[in-house]
Amino acid sequence: MNLLIRPLAITAAIAIAHATLGAQGPDVTPEMALLMRADSITLGEYCDVAERVLAVGAVIRALNADSTDARSNAAIICDPLLSSFSLLALSGGSAAPMAAVARLRTEGSSAARTRLFAAMSEFRAAVRSDPVRRTVRDSGGTTVSAELTRVAETAQQLFTLGARDRALTRLARYERKLGPRSARLNFPEVILNYAAQRWVPGFRPTPLGGPSPWELVASYAPGYATIVGGRVEPVSASEFGVRRYLFGERFSQPGLLGLVLPTYWAVGVVTASDRNGALVWPWQGADRSGAYVSWGTIKLAYIKRDRGTWLMGKQFQIVPFVF
């Protein structure tokens, strides 16, 4: 859902900014103005400016040993497949252009393409250093210098904004998984999940995404209930499974809305004794196993047993780090 919401939100912000700019320019925020600029500059324009700058002999001499890297980075920037993309589209903030959808240009190096953002940052660092910048202005002309400033600084500011947003997203995900609305773990689960996030693929955090949404479940749950002979009886059970946190913006709602849009869901194996009770050992007597699923704190389990087949429960912890 985030993949849909973020581009729509950015598109709406740009539309609002365009309307606002026409009516009351000073009220446009710097971030909205940046998005508008990034949406108006294509990678093809960046390529054109880069080539014009590097065509000035004095600039090449000013770059000195860095001229080879600058040419290599410019070649990566001049990717024909992406030339019609705006800087905003390249960062995922708007849709692909019509020319790209029509596959008018499909050539280019996929290996070099993976370095596109690094190439733009490195090219900017080389040509925006004080000696080279003065040379661009004096030898290339004020027009080329202004265009270089516009495209290079817009791209850099957009990348910085994207990095900030990704950092905030990672922090929000940590809060979702480890914060006040997350499930409370017992001591074995703390050890298991601490180890899993360090060594188990799929449970480890990633540099871009932050924490994994997955969590291991290994708990004693005395809070189930079933109906036997028209009476409600407590049931104690063990749970082994996985829990997945919902990182979407709509989820982890407070109060009653959290029943519909919770923080997590879980699924796994549940085991209960043939004797019902609030603090009964799950493997006492003729134990039976089945499956359970939870949507947020509400749990439903099915075990084929004589003392109640369907079990309902709620996720909670009476004794911290125990059950």
C-alpha cells in the first residue's frame, strides 16, 4: 500500500504546489518547490548539461586527474533508457514517462545503470568544487553554469530528501515492531528473536528496509477459552509459529479500530492438554495439537479434541517475560 500511497501523495503535493505557485508563490514550501523542480528536470537534460560542461577544455584541465572519473560518470548519466525520466520519477516519486512506457529507447548498460545515483553524486562533487565551478562560470559561460547548478543541486537535494524519508521510515518500522503496540515476548522468545535478527535470513534487518517484519513465536498462552456443554471454560496452550508486523501506514491503529487494522498477525501450531484450566500444562495427559491464527491481539485456534474444538483467546502477558 505504501508503494501506492507515496507516489499519489507526492503527485498531489506537486499539483497543489503548482496551483499555489500561481496564486501565492511565497507560500510554497522549500520541499514542494524541490519536488516541482525535480519533476521538471529529466535525466536527458542532466546529460546534456554534463556533456556541455565536459566539452570545455579549461574545465577538463581544472578537473585534472578527476577528468576521467567525471567522463565515466557522465557516460552513466547519459543512459538512453532513462533519458526521458524526470529526477522525481527516478527516485520513485512519480510514474514513468510515456516514452519509457512505449519502449522508445531500450538500449544501455544494466551494469552501469546500477551506479546511476552514485554517478550523479560523484559528478556533482567533481564539477561543483570551487576551482572547477569558477572555471565553468568563466570559460563555459553563465548559462551553462546556472544550468549545471540547477540540475546537479536539485538531484542532490532530492537524494538527501529521499535518504531522510527512508531513515524516518526505518525508525517508524522499529517503533511498530518494538513499541507500545507490539506483542510482549517471554524470555525464550527474546533469546530466539535476538539470535534470529542476527543470523537467520529473513529475520535480519536490512540497510534500506530496517527491521524484518517477521518474529518467532514460542509461548505458553493461558488465555484461551472454549465452550463445553454450553459453558465457557479456560484453556492453556502452547504456541509455536511466526508473527508478522504490518508496516503499512494504515495499520497499528489505537482502540477499537486496532481490531480491524492491527499491528501484526500470527500463525502457527497450538497444543493443549485434554484437561481444561487456566494454568494447565499443555502437554499434560493426552495432549492434542492443531493450528492457530491471530489478527492483532485476537486469536482463534482449532484442535480436534473432546474438551472443546474451537479455542478463542487474546494476546496479553500477565507476568513480564514469562506468560
